[in-house]
Amino acid sequence: LKQIDGLFAKGKGGAEGERLAAAVREARGTPGLAAACREYREAVGAPADAALIACFLDAADPELELAGLEALRAGLGAGTLALGSGLRTQVRMLAGSSDDAVAPAAEDLLDAP
């Protein structure tokens, strides 16, 4: 039954991916956001849509922020995402991060054509 659900589910990771994505969206703005993002990443992989990437960028965890920045870079490179004003603002905020890996990754993304 799970395999059949997966066939008809939209989005990355099938029905389980949709459930985990909903959990990430619901956790936005709560202390549980980082845990929800980790669970999504472990089960499905990097996020592919702008809303989930934005959640990863908000996670206040350098590892998840880097995962979000890499997913954003991949989406921009593939032409499946655009750096809209909301994502651009988040990336600018991360460019000022005190984390030695997050800040340069965000700056590189802002400098990319």
C-alpha cells in the first residue's frame, strides 16, 4: 500500500516526502524546525522547492543552512528556482553569519550570475 501511495504522491519522496515537507512547514518559527529539517533531509535528501529551502535557511543550524544554500545553488543552476526577494533577503542575512562556512557560501551565492 505504501508503494502505491508513493506512485500517486506528488513531490520529492512520494507520500512520505510530502508528510515530512508538511512537518517542516508546520515547524517554521518553532524550536522544532531544525529537527524537522534534519528528519526531512535524512529521509528525502536536500529540499528542491523554494519554500522548503527557505525553511532550511531559517533553521539556525549551520549544517542545515549550508544544505539549504547548496540546494538553492543547485536549483538556480538547473533553472528550476529563481532568487526572489524573500530568498535573497535570507541569503543576505546568512552572508553576515558568524559561521566560517555559512557566510562565504551565502556571499558566493549572492555574487553568482
